[in-house]
Amino acid sequence: MRYTGFEVLWLFFFYSFAGWVLETVFATVKQRNFVNRGWIEGPFCISYGIGAVVISVALQGLDGIWLFLGIMIDTTVIEWIAGHLVERLYHERWWDYSGRKLNLDGYVCIGAALVWGILGFNVVKWGNPLVLILFHLVPRLLEEMIIWFLIGVLVLDVVASYMLVNGRQGRLDRWEEANSRIANVSARMGKWIAGQVERRLKKAYPAAHKVKVDTARKEVFASGCGFYKLAMLFVIGSFLGDLVETVFCRFSLGAWMSRSSLVWGQFSIIWGFAIAGMTALLYKYKDRSRLFLFLTGTLLGGAYEYCCSVLGEIVFGKIFWDYSKFPLNLGGRVNLLFCFFWGIAAVVWFKIVYPVVTRWIERIPVRPGKIFTWILTVFMAVNMAVSALALIRYDQRDAGVPAKKSWQVYMDAHYDDETMTKIYPKAKTPPEENKIDMKRLRGEKDGAQAGQD
């Protein structure tokens, strides 16, 4: 099944609400009184919504046991990330599986993974069609109005809840001193929300407890595992990843070829995001055994590469790698051998490379380091934006779409097919039988339907 953008958002909100109901009912039965299990003021458990969207979109093409295993891995990773985010933002732990068998520091366990696999499998196979039928019972204009309204409510809810829960109510007191009627109303509403959120968290998570937070040393640049460290690792990882892939292709294929993800410079952002993301997720486990890092890297790397392949095809209409000729591959997007390479990379990174790289980074003076990091961040952001437009236009030319807008003309002049082929030599259009329905996903109509309308 292919989804439009509004359908994806509808699935997110529906399952966020369904997850909130499920968690609330479970907690209420367990504690013998009504408990609201939402993270925020509204009736949404957004981790459920994110999980439902990820498995619905990223795991297209899988079926049977592979779909079940993919859902288990993806939802467990999402729960793991959510647990770390809660700890990082609120300095608390809201759930703890430490007393269950085969758990990972209490964040995830095999029993919960099996439950997520069963629930997710039913969501993808039977839940999504029924939910979308419900969505399309209302007129198209009303559908879009509902989605935009829910987006606005969610954004306000998330921002307000985060500010209030983190003890920033002092601003409300200053607002209350203002003579503006609007400011007074805002202050009263803010105080009411703050009280509700604080009481809700105490009731919903009675087992929540404070956790020790590693504090960065201000006199050392990029100390710990914060923004500056991860931003630098992203750039370094992008460059090293491109270098490794280029050398690998030279020895395995007998030719030098570009393996860059971007049109400016030699950077493979697949590796950059992998290095930064792996460091953020596994930072507290960096001193664990090599076997642990290998197995974790194998699972996370395989899931990450599969999702990148699907998203690359959805956004740009191209396949950037194809493992169909490798044994034990999954839709040509991943294969067991390269999953093992991710595991080996995790061990080499944390046991050999990371200690050296982090020492180099932390030797940079604080002020120049911050300025340099922001320059690199802006450069990479612009580089990714230009590269995305170039790839989108590359796909449009392949589909015979003429250049009518100024950005299309610019891309045709500076990044024609010959240039793009040099930068992305292994990118290709997927076969029709395996091609993701891009028009359906983007909410476009084909020519016949448009003519009937």
C-alpha cells in the first residue's frame, strides 16, 4: 500500500491517539485509578505514531516473517531512542525493564520487542487499510483542515509542555505583571497547563526516578556527547565514509568512482549520519564488550541502511545501491554480509577510532571550535539542500518533466545528466515491477484520473 502525505500524517495522529488510549487503559487497570499516560498535555503518545509511520513507510515490500522481524527491530530501536530522549530531556526514566529477561539497560527487552512485532504486524496488514477508510469518509477539504489543525495543536502542545516541565514557569510570573490582557490570559493558561503536566507525569509514571546526567566541561570544546561533538563527527564520518567506499570500490570493482552523497565535496552523509547517530545512541555503551557492539551495530546498521534505501527511492526516485546479486539479501536493499560490516565498523569505531578522534576534537580551542562547527553546519545544510534539488531534478528529467521553474532551469544548467552520472555513478531508476508508486505517495493524480476529474 502506498500513502499520500496527508495519509501518513493521519496514520501518525491516529496511532498516537490509539497508543495513548492503550497506555492509559493499561496504567489505569494496573494502578486502580484513572491515569493519563500522554507525554504531553494532549491525548497523544507520539512514539506510537512515529513507530506506526516508520514501519508503514520504510518496510514497504516486506512480508511474512521478514516484515515481523523488521517491525520488531524498528519499534525496539524507536523505544530505545525514546527512552534515551526522555532521560536526556527530563533527566528521568519513565519505564524500566531491568527486572525482565534479555533487557538492555532497562530500556528495551525481548518480551516487549515481541509485543511490538505482533502489534505492528497487525497495524501494517489490517489496521492501516481500515484507518484510511475512516479517513476518506470525510470530504478532501475537511481531511486537510483536520490534519492542519492537529499539527498546530501538537506543535503548541509539545513546545509548551517541554518549557513548563523543565521549570521555566518564571516567565509566566513576568507575563502576569504585564498590563496586557492577552498576556494575563496567557499566563493563567500557562500556569494551569504547568500544573496539569506536572501532576500528570507524577501519576502516569510513579516509578520515574532521577538519573545521573553527564555534565560537559565548559572549558573543553565539544566535551561529552553534545551538539558540537556530534556535528563534528557527522562531518568527519561523512568524509571518512566516502574515502572508505571509494577505496573499497577500487579494489572490489577495479575502478575509481565517486561515492559522494553531495554535489560539493567528498562526503557520504549516509556514513555521517550513521557515525553521529551510532555515537549518540551507543555513547553510554562504548565501554561494553566487542561482541555487544558488534551485534548492536549489525542490527542497527542493517535497519538503518534498509530505511535509507527506501527513503532515497521515495524522495529521489533512484536506487543508490543494489545488493540483489548478493546471497541473503533483503529486497536488494541490505544483505547479511554488509550488515556484519556495520557490526565490525561499530567495534572499530568505539574501540579504536573514536578515542583518537574525540581527543583531537577536544583539543580545539572553545570559541574557534564553536565558530568553525557552525560554519561547517551551515555549509553541510546548504550542500544537502542543493544536492536534494539536483537529485529531484535528475529524476524529473528521467521522467520527461520540462524545466519551467527557475530552480529547475538552474539545476539543468549546472547539474545536467552527465554531471550527475559522474557524481552518482551507481544511481539508477528502479524496475517498474519494484518501483515505489511515487505519484501515489506524493498525492498526485495520473493523467487518466486527472482527465476524468
